[in-house]
Amino acid sequence: MIKNYKKILSLSIVLLVLFVSMNSISATDDLNDKTSLNMDNHIEETNNIIKNNSNNIEEKNINTKKATNKENETIDIITKNNENTNDYYVSVMGNNQNNGTKDNPYKTIDKAINSSQENKTNNIYLSEGTFKLDGNTNLTINKNTNLIGASSQSTILDGSNINYLCNISDVNVTFTNITITNFYKKLNQSGTTEGIINNNGTLKLINVILTNNTVDTALGINETQSTIYTGIILSIGEIQIENMTASFNNINNTYGKSLSDLRKLIEWGGVITSYKNVNIINSNFYNNTGSRSSVVYAHTLSKLNVNNSTFKNNKAYYCGGVFLTYLNTTTTINNSYFENNNGTNAGGIIYQQRYSNMIVENSTFNHNYANTGGALYTHHYSNLTTNNCIFTNNTAKTGSSILGADEVILNIHNATFKNNQALQGAVMGDEKCEINVYNSLFENNNATFGGAVFGDLINNITIKDSILTNNTATYGGAIYATINSSIIITNNTFSDNKAENGSVIFVDNTDTIDEDNPTPAENITSTITSTNNTFLNNIAINNELIVNYPGGTFV
């Protein structure tokens, strides 16, 4: 009996162990199944996120504007790392006796700035409405600050045409989702360097509308000549511009708008005057005016970068219809559009001066004007390179689209020049310049000298793998050059070009063709080298295809 009991007990224990083991295996399998399912779901979600992000990137376009999404995304980025930030709220219906919370906002911006902390980034949220007069203008910002509006259309900073906006010390400041309008500054003392926003730190403007702001300049008491540096934004530090629209801003020379007046009261500056670096992305500038630039004046050693932006109807009354860069500057322009801008004396779009470099890519220049350099003007030991650009309907007396003067190098790749009008060339090099043109099209351009390309005074001109068609001129339907020039043309097609003298090329080796009896310059001739070119239906009254007059050589 005892033996039977022991057998039964032993069997029960074995069965119990087996039961527990099976449950453990089942639980483990279930856990593995759940883990596998969760991991699969996580991978699927991650792939969906990556796919969605890729789709978003592919959908990005210069003309696509989703303002609300951009504004919300910007706020999310700015307000990260809450442990390093303080939030303050300001409302036109608020009270400066409040504590600046969302439910109890301040009334004025300066109250929020004065309440903020130096060792943190301070987010100041502005309600819908118009902020003006005391406490909202003539501000001093000396702490890292983000001013964030409800939207760029509904949150408005208004200077009432009597106030400037702010002075920024060596800190980081961002304006987001805000309109800045009706601010004013008058400057009438030589040597003044001031603007409506004065930046000594790092400044960002994101989803900002900048409109109807004015700086008036004037001669001071007993001054017969004056130099003033100004701008709607005047910056010693870095500037980042994203998704901004700037319009109807004016740097106004009250002394006068004639060239002689502008040489007595010399003002430098436009919407932005920078002594360091400027980055402009996805922005629009139209109907802005100044005398030396209307949009950006970039001073010595500064860098100007422009991407995916549009510039229309801007005017400079002296030079640099949109940009003016001076002395050892670097400019890059990409995927941008320029239309109906006016540089008056020089540079319908840009006037680049002295030892500077410029690269322009994937951009279009239409219907711009200046006396010299209807679109791009580069001067004095500077370089200009263009890639994949289009120049149409630009006008000037000299260089309807591009002009380089005084030992500059012009490198033009994959360009299109159509319907441009000048006395001298769609592209012009003046005095010891180098002009290199590759894989480009010149069509239906018109000039008195050189319908497509003009080289004056000792230039080297190289044109390769290009088409020059239906261009017209009095001298040199396609190309014109003067004394001691070297012209090398290789693998090009010249067709339907027309001129009175030299349907394709005219080279004048005299001191000037304007004399009644021109004589050859002493010991100075020009050389034309032609290799594997095609000439079709080019017409000249004198029946000459190529003229190298007098005493030049043709190879």
C-alpha cells in the first residue's frame, strides 16, 4: 500500500513538472511572438516615416508655400530643449502687471525682454494684433531671444513712421511669423552707420513680412558731402533669411536722385546691409529702392548666398539694382529668378567690385536694365562664373546681360542669351578681360557692336561648342573685338547672323572706329583662330564673314 502511494506521488510530481514546463514554453513563445510583432510594427512605422519624409522632400518647390505648416514647424524647432528655455507671452490685450504666462500675458514686448534671463533662450510669444508705440519699438535686445508671432499676417510690429525697431547686442535673435512695417529712421550726419534693425549678433528672420519701412538720408548742417551706411537691417553679425517677403522698403536720398546728387550724398545700403555673411533662402523681394543696392549691400570680406528666391521691380538709383558687393566678397546665387530690376548706372542685378568672386547657377534674368551690365556687372580683378542660366530681354548701353571690366575673368557655361539689346554685346569684356563661353546659345540678340559678344581693349575670347544664331549688329553680327585681342572659336555653329560689316566677327585694330580716318595702333594686332566651326546663311552688306581690320591675322 505504501509502495503504491509512493508511485502515485512520484507520478503526480512528474506530471506537475511537465505542466509547468509546457506553460513556460507557451509563455515564452507568446512573448517572442509579441516581441516579433512589435518589432515588425516598429520597422513598418519607421519605413512609413522615411517614406513620408522622402515624399515631402520630393514635393518641395520654390513656388510652393504652405505657410501654416512652415510656421508650426519653425515654432517646434525653436522651442525644443525646454530645460534651456523660458517662455513669455505678450498680448495687445495684456497687462504689464501680469506675470507673462499664457493665461496672464504682458502688454508690451520690452516688458517680456526685461523679464527674460541671460543664461537661457527666451521665447516671447506675441498674440494676434498690432504692437506699436512705447514698449514695442526702439527696443534693446541683449539676451538670446525668439520673437514668435501667431502668423506673419496677423502679428504686426508697427513703427508708426516715427520709430526704429531694435538694437541687438552680441546675442542670438530670431523673428518668426511676424510683419514688420512702417518703421522709420532719419540720418543726416556723415559717417553714420545705423538702420531700423541694428544687429551685432546672429539674426534670423523666418516667415517674416518686411514692408513699407523707410530710411531718409540727408546732408548735415554745413556738410557739402557725406557718406552714410544704412539699411532696413544693418548687420555687423550673421544674418539668415528664410521664407521672407520684403516689399516697398526704401532707402531715400533726400538730397536728390541724379548721379551728381548721389555723388555728394553717398549712401550705401538696401533692405540688408551686411558686414559679415548673409544667407537668403526661399524669399521674395519686390519694389524695394535705394541708391547703392536696393536689397543687399555686402561689405568687405562678407559672403552673400542666395537660394530659391525671387527678385522683381527693385531699383537702385546709382548702381546695383538688387545687390552691391564691395571688396573681397564672395557671392553665390542658385535657382533664383530676377525680373524688371533696374541698376541705373551699373549692374541691373548686381554690381560686384574689386577682388571679388561670384558664382551664379540655375537662375533666370529677364527684362533687367542698367546703363552698363544690364544684369550682372563685375569689376576690377574679380571673377564671375555662370552655369545653366538664362538671360532674356535685358537691356543696357554696354553688356546687355553681363559686363566684366578691368582684368576680370568671365566663365559662362550652358547659358542661353535671347532677345537682349545693347550698343555693345550681350556679353562684354572691357580692358584686359578673359571671356570663356562653353555650350551656350546666343539667339536674336542685337547691338551696334557685337550682337552676342563684345571685347574691348586687349581681351582674350574663347567660344566653344556653342550656337550663335540670328544675332544682328552694325559691326560683328555675332562677335566684335578691338585692339590686341585673341579670339578662339571651336566647334561652334554660326547661322543667320547679320551685320553691315562682318556678319560673324569684326575686329577693329585701330584706336577707335569713331574717327573719320582711323589708323592702326602701333604694333598691335589681333588674332582669330577658327577650328571645326559651321557657318550658315550669315549676311553682311560688305559680303564679309569675318573681318580683322587692318593687319590682323586669321588662322
